[in-house]
Amino acid sequence: MVPLALRTLVAVSLCALVAMPSAFAADDKDVRRGPGSTQNNPLAGLEIRPGSEAPTMASLERGLAFLAKEQARLSTGALPTSKGENHAPIGVTSLAALAWIGGGSSLTRGPHHTELSLAIDYLLSCQIKDGEAKGYFAHTTDQRSQTHGHGLATLALAQAFTISPRSAKGAQIKEALKLACDRIIAAQGVDGGWYYDPKPTVQQEGSVTVALVWALRGAKDAGITVDAAPIHRAIAYVKTLQDKTGGFQYSASRPRTSVALTAAALSTLHATGTYAGPEIDAGYDYIWRSLTDRELKVERGQDVALPFPFYERLYLAQALYQHKDLTHFTRWSRTQRATLLRTQTPDGHWPDTRTGPSGVEIKSQYGTSYSTAVNCLFLTIPHSTLPIFMR
């Protein structure tokens, strides 16, 4: 049984958005050269540790290869989505780009550097260069990415730039990052959070906020100047979402809590350098109580509905991986990896299937590129190949 109280967190004092410690050593084009890395397979020779077992690595490789095949279906560099291939291509392509980076590719090296480069080109082509929404990532065919997609696109560009600052695209990416961060800051709401549109509003919600704070953290680590004041406002806003149970709410106007939302909030706070405090402790306590209750229901043979399984898995993994005691992440992630190995299809994808709030099964809301990219990202977390995932 998992302990209900997780008390001592990382004893580190960080200013808002302090750059992550980097293990990267510079060369001409690519500053990431991990243990045993080679041009063809940067993950070769990784020490055997949780998440690096042969079956898991094979599963990750199949997932990344599936994403590459999906990208090849289009001529734009984007990844196809579920509804007419135009549902949320910016967000899904950004997630695929992050997965390829996490899987060991950069803009100049690695098994999927070509696909990554095409995805980055697509994202760059989607940025608005002038006008009221200057810096925003949008496309006439994209109906749903909105500010979620903007945050993910900014993060993907930041991660690509961090590991390949001297690539042929380096200067263009850096300029795009500056504009993207300016748009994020300009869109911050009156309460310190963000909503779906790239402009300030009285509305806000946590799942958008985590994407945009992650983006700012990634850009900060890439060398982009980010003013501290908006980050302090974001921290204060996220803390207001916590209720007396320790869980974090979706928004002030929709006060429902969940494991997914609480994990996202913790991940948001961690991205700002906030690793300790009563809110952090209470958030972890809420998560462990909820997961323990879920385990008990499974043991009793009860169905456990997960409305947002991919979202929850990614943010919960990130929250637990940043905890001082890695045994919690190790224990939880072992079960998650077993689930993914069991449910992955022979061609490498995971079905985009989840249970909606009313208990009705929802299929292919965003498509298999989405579900596969998020699951691949989860599998890469222990490798620390993606800078935003480094402890």
C-alpha cells in the first residue's frame, strides 16, 4: 500500500523559472550527447534502470516509428488527427515532436531527426507574424488546438532549440520563441491564469495554464528572457485552485478536482521552481489517497473510469518524477508500463479511447497520433533526454 503522506520534497531553493541543470556538452550542432549515444541511436547503451528495459524500449521505438508513418501520410510535416485530419494538428504535431526528442532525436541526429525537422518546420509555418495575435501558433485547418496547442508548440520549439541551438533552424526558432513567449505573457488573464484564446480574459483553467507555464519554462531554459512577474502571478493563481481536500480544481468557476488536474497543477508549480510548501504536500497527499482508493476499487472488482487517461498519465508521471523520493514514481510507473505494453497494437499505436464523464466510451476524439505521442512521452521520462523532464 502506498503511504498517504508524502512530506519531505526537494530541498532546493529556486527562483521562478531558474534554468534546469544541464548535462549537455556542446559540439558544433547538437549539445546533447548522452551516455553511450551514437549518431544513429542516441539511446544506445543506456544503463538498465526502470523504464529502460528491453521490452519498454522496443515499445517506445514502435510508437515513435508509428508516428513517423503517420506524418508521412501528409505532405505538410503535421501529424494527422481524428476528424478530417484537421482537428488539432498543431497540438498533436507538437506532442509528436516532443516524443521524438524524448526518444533520442534532435534536429541533426537520431533515428527520427528528419521527421522532427519536418514537424518543427510545420510549427514555424503556423506562427502569426504580425497583427493583434502576433506570435500565436494557429492554422486555418486547426479547429481545436487553441492555447493548449500554442503552449505545446512553444515547448517543442524550445526543446528542439535547447538540444540543437546551432542547427540551420536555430536563429529562426529563437526568434519564434521570443514572439511566442510575448504572446503568452500578453494573454495572461486578470487572475494570473490562461484560457483558450490568445488574449486576456476573466476566464481561466488549469489545463491551459500548465501547457503555457511549461512553455515559458522551456523557453527560459533555452535562453529566452522571461520576466518573473507573470510567473509569480501564475504561481499565486494555481495555488488558489486548491481546495480543502488538497486537490486542485479545474477552474474557479468549475470547482471539480481530480488526480489528473492535481498532477497538472503540481507539474505547473514544479515548472516555476516551486518544489516545496504546504500546497505541494497537500497535493501529493490528495493524489495518494485517490490512487489508493482506486486500487481498492480494482481489488473489489469495481470499474474505474478514467476520463482523461493520457493527460493524467503524462502529468502524473512528471509530478512523481520530480518528487524527492523516486520510489513512488518507480512503483507507479511500473504498473503503467505494463499496461502500455499490454495495450499497444502490433503497428505501434495506442487507441485513443477513454471513458467520458457520463460513463460513455469516447473513441478517437483526437486520434491515434495523439494517444501514441503522449504515451511515448511517458515512456521517455526516466531517460531525461527531453530537457523539460530532467530532475
